[in-house]
Amino acid sequence: MNPFVVLYREPHMALLDVPFAFTCSADDSDHAEEQCMDAYPDCEILWVVDTDDPYKAYDDYWNILPEN
């Protein structure tokens, strides 16, 4: 099992609100996403990062650059 951070949004949150971070140990990113959905059934998954550091996950999420 590896550490993962799943960034997610609850239904009541606005589009530009800072997402919540869910940390877990999982076999892969799909398993991490499944764990987050089990804990927060109505959430929208935004980003999954293989790290135990929520700050790294936020940095990765906010620094998405479009491909040329």
C-alpha cells in the first residue's frame, strides 16, 4: 500500500473553493478514489496524487498547465 492524497469537493462548495484533502493508503489511485468516495459519497473527485503530503497535492493541482 502507498500513501495517496485525494482532492475533492462537496456538493455545497463553489467551483473556486479550495478542495478538501483526503489522505489514505491504497494499492493505486483508483483504490484511493474509491476510499474517498466511500467516506464522502456525494463528493466530486478532482485530483489524486501519490504522496502523503497534502501541500504537494495542492501544488500539483493548482499548477496544472495545458499541453501544447
